[in-house]
Amino acid sequence: MSMSSNPTRQSPLARMLAAVAAVERHEMPAVMAAFCLFFCVMGGYFSVRPVRDTVGTLIGPDRVADLWMVTWVASLAIIFFYGAVVARFRRGVFLPWTYGAVAAALALVGIALSDGGNVVAGQFFYVFISVLNLFIISVFWSFLLELFRTEQTKRLFGVVAAGGTAGALAGPLFTDITVRTIGNSGVLFVGAALFALAIVCQRMLLSVWMRGDGPNEVHAATPAGVRDRAIGGNPFAGVTLVLRSPYLLSVALFVVLLASVSTFLYFEQLRLVTLTFPDVETRTRVFARMDWIVQSLTIVSQIFITGRIASRRGLVVLLAMVPLAMIFGFLTLAVWNTFAVLAVIFVARRFGEYAFVRPAREMLFAPLDQESKYKAKNFIDVAVYRGADAFVAQLQRAIENVGFGPQSIALLGAVTAAIWAVNGLWLGRRHDIVAANAAPLADVAAPAAPPRPAGARP
């Protein structure tokens, strides 16, 4: 696959991206490498996620709620471990190794599940995947935020996200077609292979960055050895950065509300799928089918719509449209509590998140410094998100235990979505005002931090 900027030598993928999106020629090598990397990452994850959801139906909602507490603790542990790695190692070292570790873990779990009855391996896999999906995506976007300027993120992140959506479409579609033949363990081996391929794609993207011919002129003027040095600092800095920053606290609240809405819908999905589909492999196919339907709807929006909305309307629309839609979705579910209605709402929520909310969330971090992009961002994306998951899972179980039914949960979800919409409107306006005034968002995010002298180590 050629990465040349000469239009006569560009690959069909490069010509397609240039035709349908506002990608400039000097940006094309980085965009294509990021597109392919995100395809492998999301394809690997989404091919195995239906297996995780099937494991969830087998162990039951009570055990799943407990496992989400374990997931939160594991998220805290991996974020602090990752903070130590970021502080000590170069990006050129730890980014490929991250995907390699995921590939090895999936292969080992696939071997353990090959007999079809290893409960311990199934529960480990459920926790592992629940931490993995947020972590690997956050790691990917952290590097992209360093590679592209703030203005470029509005034009290009929708296109890059479309690569992930293509992988997220191919992964569950493959699982839907093949799971009856290769089994759940075979699906895990396929996921491991895709993460192994992600190592190659990550090295391609790193080579663009290290050569200095990437799209960010500021980084291109910096020697490669300086660009790819360890970030340094305290491994726990992500927590303190968030706590001292009103802006980052607002982003964290946005993530908490997003996770709360998602958790309400997830447990209702487990309940209705278990009641509707008794066969285990059929459940895996149902989860896979919902995933590839979501990604089919998402990919066109990311290529043609997301970047244009962000550039012309700002982040307010991207951040608020899904929460507003979920208010009506939960109210509908409170009246008609069936799998068909749940499926439509669940698909709409995921489609809106992947097409609009997720790219907008990443753009919120674009003007921040390296430490915020890698440490604070990953703390919010993983530990805060999974902490909200765990709390809401326990809350929902407690509500059900005192006698309230699915309708009450749906009404609580509608109230949560309304608060989420207000938070999204405020956060989007805050970001857009700062961006319009060309003010350094890092100063707004952490006003108490003393200014660094020019050339100081971040």
C-alpha cells in the first residue's frame, strides 16, 4: 500500500478518502496509516465482543454486576501501570507492545475456552475485554491527538474514525457468519491475529511521525529524538490533573453520564436477550448482528457528516444530539418494554456514540498538553468510565431488588439522559468559545498550574 503523496501513485483507498473528505495531500500518509490501524484494532475487538456478551448471559446479571466492580479495580490498576510506562518509555516502544500484549492474551484465552466449559477463563475474559475496549481506544486517540493539530482534528477525526467503524463492521459480521463453524474460541484466535496486524500498522504510523513528514508542522520541526522521548512525570498525574481542572472535571462528568445511560441499556439487553433467545450461539449471532448494523449506519456518517458538523457547527451539536435522543428512547422503552424496541434504541445509542459523540470527546482533548492527553485522558476514558459502570450496575440491581421493574429503570435512564444533554451543551459551548478565541485550552483546564519555561520537559 503506497503512502506517497503523489496523486498518480496513490492507492484506491487514498483516492477515495481524498474524494469524499477534506484530506490534504500532505496529510494523506498519516490519515491512511491511522485508518488502517484503527481498522485492525476495532476489527479485533468487535469480533470478540459478542463472545463476551454471550458469557454475560451465561453467568447472569448478578454475577456480571459483581464482575463490573472487578473491572473497575482492574481499570484503576492498568491506568496507573500505563502511567508508569508512559513516564518511562518512548511511544515508539510501548505503543506496539500494547497491541502485542492484547494479541497474546486473546490467544491464551482462546486456548482456555476451547473445551467450552472453563468458567474461570470466561470470567477473566469478560473482565479483560471490558477493560480492553476502553483502554486500547483511548491509547489510539492519545497518539492521534499528538499527531494532528486542533484544526485538523475537526476535519480528519471523522475520517480516521471511519477506519475503526469499518473494522467494527467487519469484525462482528465475520463472527455472525463463522461462529457456528469455528466456535467462540476460534473467534478469539481471529481477534488475536488482527491485533498482531495492528502492530505492523502502528509501526507504519510511527514511521510517518518519526520521519517528520507528518501533518503537524510544529512536531515536524522538532527532532525525532525529542519528539519520541518519554513523557516523564508522576504515574498518578492523571488523577491530579483531572481534580484540579474544572474543564477536565466536566469531561469526566460527561463520561460518567454516558456510561450510566449505556449501563442501563446494557443490563436491559442482557435480560431481554436471555428471555428471547435460549440458544447460546444464537445469542452470539444476535449480539454480532446488532454490532454490524450499528457500524453500517456509522461509517457513512463518519466519512460524510461528522467532520462537516464539527467544522461548521462546533462540538455542541455532536455532544448534545445523542443525549437528547436517548431521553425519548428511554421514555419509549418505559411504555413498550420489548426486545424489538430495546434493539432499536440500543442500536441508535451506539450509532450516535460512534458517529458523533466519540469523535467529539476526542476533540475535547486536542489543545491539551502531552501529559493530559496520555494520563488524564486515559484515567477518564477507562477508570472513570468503568467506575461509573460499576456504580450504576450495583444501583440498578439494588433498585430491582426492592421491587422496581424495567419501567422504573427506563424512567431513571431518561432523567440521566436529560442531565447528560445539559452537560454536553455546556461542555461543547465552552470548548467552542475557547477555540474561537484561540486561547490555550490547557490554561483554561488547569489555571492553578504554573507556566512552564520554553523548552521545558512536559
